[in-house]
Amino acid sequence: MAKVLIVDDAAFMRISIKNMLTKNGYEVVGEAENGKIGVEKYAELKPDIVTMDITMPEMSGLDALKAIIASDKGAKVVMVSAMGQEAMVRDAILSGAKGFLVKPFKEEGIMDALKKLG
């Protein structure tokens, strides 16, 4: 069972993603409401997968992604954002993201993205 860290500034999104993941056999080991806390929790919890919102206060998801990849080249981070802008997708992939989900997404969408990570 893969361990997942959910990073999103919206509490309802964290709850929604957590419910989808636990229902499908994933273990949610932590949650963070901004990128700075997400980076700290990644180091502390060593999850298998991170779902990372892009637009957050204090530290953006892209900056948090870069920090996590800098500390762990093998990190599996799936970016989640309401903004499906191509530049952001490209930046996230070039920075090491293993996938990208655009909100709102269906449960199958997040499950497919996580299954591709192995």
C-alpha cells in the first residue's frame, strides 16, 4: 500500500483527495496546507507519493516540488491545480513532477495518475 502526502491549501480538497485515496487502498500519512510545510513533512514522513497543489500561500507547489526533488531525485510528485495552463504543466514536468491533474478531477483521474507511478 503506497503512502501518500497531500499538500493543498484548501481543506476541502485535502479531505476530498484523502477520501478518494483511502477508499482505493492508499495510506494517507500526512497533509500540509502549504508548500513549506509540505517540504518539511516530506522529509519527516518519506511518503511514496505526494499530491501537490500549485497555487498556495507561503511557498508555491512548484517551489516545493523543486525543494523535494533537490532532496530526493526519486520523489514521485503529482501536481494538482485548477490552472491547466501549459506553461505551469511544462514547468512542473521539467522540475521533476511525475504527473499533472487539473481540478476538478474525477476519482478515476487521480487513481490513473497514481497507478502510473507504480
